[in-house]
Amino acid sequence: MLDTGELSRLHRGVYTGRDTDAFDGLRGLLLRMPEGVLLGMQTAAALYGFGGPEFRGVHVIVPKGIVRPRIRGVVTHEAILPVGEPLWVHGLPCAPPARCAIDLARHLPRFDALPVLDAALRTGVCSPEDLALEVHRHARLRRVRQARELMALADPRAECVQESQLRLMILDAGLPAPEPQVWVPDDWGSLVYRIDLAYPRRRVGIEYDGGSHLDRTRLQADRLRMNWLDSHGWLMRYFTARDLYRRPGLIVSTVRDALATRR
């Protein structure tokens, strides 16, 4: 059957027929796991739609007291706290979304953790109350303080990882908190343009220009928007990936100077 293509090998001892989908690899992997093992951390978060930074391997949560399976490509995490009833996503048992979000907020570097919490709220799979309850359950665990601090800063309006990181950088520098995704009305009250991060009362705007802004059509629209905002009294500052990841001090000093001119 393997020779004729009627079966294909997913994992050692696990085979599937012709009708497969993108999640059969994970389903077959779980068949090799002890009972009670769930998908968690980045893997479950990705299935919920708020996965963290790029990661290697499949992350699973193993109930306490069960021998961790040693399978290439699998990262195991022992459940110090009971996970509770799993949620099934595409036929896969996953830790609840709030549990995944707080686990990641505890384990990831601070710069990567806030984007996860922002995305978890933006997708709507968990609420601020869900995150607060989960943080309370983790009260005695390592690095829960970081998760608690970042949870207070999480905002569902953030639309990308870099925007969340830019906001955190500004906050950590002791500057006032900018508002994400601020709409600017025209002279007749219609909402015309949206700014990534802004201080509306001071008319200071902050934009992250990613790779998509290099498209010719997008560049023309950006120029039109920049000119309109400038003519309507907005002081705009623009940053790129190089600024965010290599020159954070430049971002902080630029934003601080912009705010100082609008006091």
C-alpha cells in the first residue's frame, strides 16, 4: 500500500490514507504520546491565531508525573499547574488560549512577550479577565511578575508584532503611552487616515514602515497620507526594522524630542 501510494508514513508506526490535511502530521504525532498530552505554548497559540515568534519543533504539555516522551522535533513542558479540560482545534487537543498566552508571557523575552498578549486579545480567543485569572493561577511560578506587568500593557488594537514592540520600547523609556491605531478625521468629520501609534492631543504620530511599504502603490498612498497629515498639523515620525532592532536609542530620543516640541 505504501508502494502504490494508498498509505503514507506520518511518523514511526503511524500511517495515513490519501485524504489528508495540514494537521494530520500533528494528529499522528499525538498518537505516539502518552495519554493526557496536549499541544501548548507556541504550537497551540499558532492554532488559535496568536503564535509567538518563529519557533522550532512542536510544543506539548505533559501532565506532571508522566515520563516525558523523547521524540525528535518535540519540545516537552511538564505541567506544574493542572491544565484542565483541553480545547479541540482542528481535532487537536490544546491547552486553553489564556493558559498558552500566560505561559508564553512568562517564558519569552519581554520584547517578544507583549506582542503575544496583544495578539491574544486582538483575535478574541481570550479576554483581559481570562488573562488576569490565569496570571493569578500562576502566582507562585517563575517569571510570573513579567507576565503580570505585560498583561497590564496589553492592547487588542495593536495590529502587528513590530507595532507592539515599538510601543513597549517607548513605555520602557518612561515616555507617555501612545494610543494604537488612531483614526484622524478630516474637516467634515469623516475618518480618513489611521496612524500606528499616536498622541492625539499633541498631534504626534509614530509609524512603523515594514516591507509592505516598499510596494509602489503603497508608497504613493503613503506619500499622500504623509502630506495630508503634515498639512493638518501632525508631527509624524517614521521608523523601520533597522531602527527597531539595531537603533532603539534613536527611536526613544526622536519620540522624546517630538513630544517636547508639542508641550
